[in-house]
Amino acid sequence: MTRHKFAKVLFTRKTGGELPSIVVAANENLQSRFIVQKVLELREQGVPLNDIAILFRSAYLSFDLEIELNKANIPFVKFGGFKFIETAHIKDLVAYLRVIENPRDAVAWNRILLLLDGIGPRTAEKVIDEIMARPSALGGTASAVPVRLTEAASYPRRVHELLEALRAVAPDGLSPADKVQQLLLYYEPIFTKRYDDYNKRRKDLEMFQQITERYRTVTALLADLALEPATESVSDITAPGPDDEKLVLSTIHSAKGLEWNSVFVLYALDGRFPTYRAAASEDAMEEERRLMYVACTRAKENLYITYPINIYDRESGLVLTKPSRFIEGVSENLLDTWVIDEE
């Protein structure tokens, strides 16, 4: 088949305005915190939340940002994927952490027990009743996870394997990231059997593990994850606007044909956008390039292209450090460049 390329000459009739900004963050969380701060500033300047959009190549790339938005009490709606804490497999992993933190959390116990083959509601209820009745479970600490159950013979082997896995990650000396890494090894066969699209969901688990690396305690991690998304207002902001005003989070695919006053393009990092897999195909790389074009042309007034550096990609084994090839080499007089670090 003969390939045809149609030349395009892009132009604008709009004069003035701010230059697009390239924002380099020392890590993913600084990227998220920068966006939260900038959204608040735009809102104070009178830009409605629903006229601000954060766009990303894949839905899992917004997970860290969603946590920071909830902490800042900024309401948002997400298109093109589930919110981080609404995904079933993330709920599974959080349930393991919840029973480690509080062995009397019957709801979390029920969820992780029903993940096991051969365990139905009646057996799960029986196990939970026994755990709740044990004096060792009254302390509310990780060390209170029971070693074994009295009616051991009546329970399937998988129940005891679950208890062993929980006990292995219970010690306080293990960091949240270490706990999650071990739990993922236990959860892997359950995960792949339970979810037909497990390959698609796997990136979500990797992103969750990456998020846990910045926490020192499971208590702090669970506290942030338990924050309810804001639904009506933004704290400390009194600018006029409807009560149901919400920030827009969207995959780029879902943003085609739409425009906003201000747009953030998240994770413009080579290996994330474009994905490293796209490098194997010219057609795939061209599709990635078109997506970047779509993302950048959604902004009417302000455009911020952000990326973190030194991101470890577990699937490829690579450390991602370079900006997206689609923005690398753009003339400095066409962009404002910001570098965000802890200082």
C-alpha cells in the first residue's frame, strides 16, 4: 500500500497571551502538587474549574494527582477511566493493608476472603466471627493478625495461606512499599485469575506501588486513600461559580473535539508518552504524535506540559528520565520552562 502524507501549515489568528509552559518536576508527587497549586491559582483568578482540564495518555497516570486533589478538597470528574480508588483491584490491595493496620476491620476481611477460591459468604462470615472473637485481635495492631484459627481443619488451605501472607508483611519495620511489594507477589495468582483484562490493569498496581514509596507508614497511606472526593466546593476559595463545578480529568482520547481555558498535559515523559512500546512501530509512533497534537490544541489560553524525572518502569526495567520526544528540541523562545524540586 502506498503511503500518502498531506502537508499542513498551521497558523493562528490569536495574538498575545502566555507562552506554553514546560514543567520539569523532580518526582511524580511534585508534579501533582504543582498542578494542584496552579489549579487553585487559576480558580482564584476567576477561571471556573470546569474550564480547566488535566489530560493524560493513560488513565493510571492520574492516580497520584487524584490523591492530591482529594487532599486539597478539589472536586473533579474523570473521563476515559475509573478514578484510582474506584478500581476493583486497587480496592483489593487496599483491603489487605486495612486488615494489617486493623485486624478488626470486618469489611476488609470480607473482601479479601471472598477473593479466595472455595470461600463463599457463609465461610467468610464464620472466619470473620472467629477473628473478631479472638483476644489477640483486640489490639488493633498489625501484630494482632491471628497466626492460626481454632477451627483450622474446617477451613480451606487458602485461608491459612492468606493469614501467613498477612503475618509476613505485618512487622512495623517494613515500609509501606515493602509491604505492598510482598502483597503483590501473594495477590498475583488471584489477580490474574479474577480479572480477564489483568494485563491492562497491571499498570494500575505498578502505579500504586510507586505511590506507596513516598509514605513512611501504612496509617498515613490509608488516611490519604480514605479521603472522600470533594463534591461541592474548593476549600478557601470563594470565587463565584455553580456548586457542581468540577475540574476535568481526561484521557486524551476522550478529550478530542473539546476545549478548555487552561490545559495541563500530564506525564510528557518518553516511555510514558509516547509509550516505549510505540517505538517498535512507525504507525504507533505517529498515533502517539497525533495524540500529543490533540492534547496541546485543547487549550484556549494556558497550556502546561509537565513531566517528572527518574521514574522507574517495572515492566521494561528502565529508568525514564527524558522529556517526550514530541517536546524535546522545541525552541526556547516558544516556551517557558520551569523546574520544580523540593526546595
